[in-house]
Amino acid sequence: MAGSDQSGNKVCSSCSSSLNSYKPSNSKRSGYSVEARVYHIIDASEIELRPIEIAKKLYAPHKPTSGQCSTIRVICLRLLQRGLIVQPYAGAYCNKITYGVRFVPLMLHNVRLHSNLCMEVKSDVIVEVVGGVSVRAIFGSERKKVSGVISCDAGMSRDACLFAINRWFELVEGKLGFCINDLVITTWELNKDHAGIRIDGIQCVTKRDLYGMIERTYQKEIDLVRKEWKVSTPMSLNKFEEAVAKGLSGMEKAQDIRDLRVEVRGVWEALKFNNSRMLELGRFVEAVSKSQLSMVERIVTLEKGLIVLSNSVGKLVEVIVGNQSDKSSVSRHDDTEGFEYVR
């Protein structure tokens, strides 16, 4: 029986059971292997991680040794072979391809080359497929030419592409019995895949620049958009290596700078939002403080009024008490004989 992992890739039932066994409530508790803890670190991360980054998280707060980093690298390769994790690009691992992939590298694809021969050759086609890379050598008797197509649907890194071209040389030399010299690279493509997004309204956009490079963006799969650059200028193998080295590094740096700008812009927007909330909170605290101070002032004023009222009441009590004493004295004089009233 076959199942599917979180990235949508098909894995066997044993891998699925291993995947489920790697999901305890707390991966840092004792009793779990280093392999299980490494899987949990990768599974909990929202972006892809390199082995050195995994080692830093695993052995924190201590600094991992070179031997520990090598062990983590071996464990990652083992998890990758078992289908528990995926590799978006060389040297990085994640549980699934998400928006969190930081820098998707440029890859080579559809390299076409040919060489003219000065001898009769029998028509033949040699095809060799290794690791998803197809190396095709085509021998033409009519035009006395040998051509080749090196393709990989997922794309190849610079080293993988050069290795495939070297393998094409071996196939051709094994067939002809001698080495060819006038090799010409006719066309080659660069591509970059963006997972988790869709193009709404259109399926493909193609444009051509002033230097003959064709740029195309299209929906390759349901949730995968591919952007391709096709170079149609014939060049020698040395020029091809130089162009690939400069083109890949230059375009990758430009793309990395753009991605960093996007991330910095997102952080800046978050900071602006946080500052606005802090400003609102500060204003609210200031309003509450002013209200409390106003209440304190009112209480002080009320206390002063109460003191004045208390003094006034005291004086009024004294006056009333004095009047009562005067009336009592007058009533006593009324009982005395010979008292005269003055009107």
C-alpha cells in the first residue's frame, strides 16, 4: 500500500507508519532518538533548514561540533530517502514546500547542443536517464551531425548540468571512437519554480527582450508556477560555462535581494502596525491618566469644600448655641420684678 506525505509525494506504508511514530507531544523529552528530534525540528519549522541550522536548534544553547553537524547531515539524507521530508534545493530540508521557502535557486533545463562531423555516421539515438536527468545523443547520417538534448523537468544545478554534458561527451565518444571539438550550445533555459501560488485569469505569459532572451511564466501544476528564461544565442562550451556562472549567480543575487526586500518590507509593515498600536495604547493610557488626575483634582476640591462647609457649620452651631444661651438668660430676667422692656 502506498500513501502520501505532507508534500503530496507518494510514500510507502512503512514510511507512513514511521512518520506517525515521529509525532510525540514533546520531541525534547527523553526517550526519543536524535533522528526523531531532527524530524520534529524540520516539521515545526515554517521555512527550510540547513543541517547546521538544525544542529544549532537541537544542541542549543551549546554550539554544535563538526561531528554533530555531520551526523545531522546523514540523518537528513536518511529521512529524505525514506520520504519523511523533502528537499526544495540542495543542502536544505523541509517537511513540505510552502510559502516559507526563503530562496528558490535558479535551475538549468533543456540544454541543446550539436557538433558537425566530417565522416559518415549511422543514424542512431542513445538515451540515458539518471536521477530524472535525460541525456539524449542523436546521430544523423544525412547531415553528418551529432546533436544532443539534456533535460530535466525539475531543473538542474550548474554542477549537475556540467556533469550531464560530460556524460553526453562520453556517450558520443563511445559511439564514434574519437573526441569531438567543435561543440556548439544552441539553446538553454533557466527556470525557477514558485510553489503554493496560482495565476488567475491566464495560463502563460511570454515576452522577448532586446537580446533575444525569451521569458515565460506559466502555471505548470495546480499550485506551482514556473518562470523560464530561454537563451537562443549559439555559444561554445566555455562561453556557456561562463554565461551560466555569471547568469546564475547574478540572477540569483538579484532574486535574493528582491526576496530580502519583500521580507524587509513585510517586517517594516509589521513594525508600522505595531507602532500604530503602541501609539493608540499610549494615547489611551494618557487619556486614562488625565481622567484619573482630573478625578483627583475634583476630590481635592471636594475635600476643600467639605472643610469650608465644616467650618461654616461650626460657626453656625456656635451662633445657634449663643442665641439659645441669650434666650435662656432673658427668660430668667422676665421673672424678676421691676424689669422693663425696651421697645
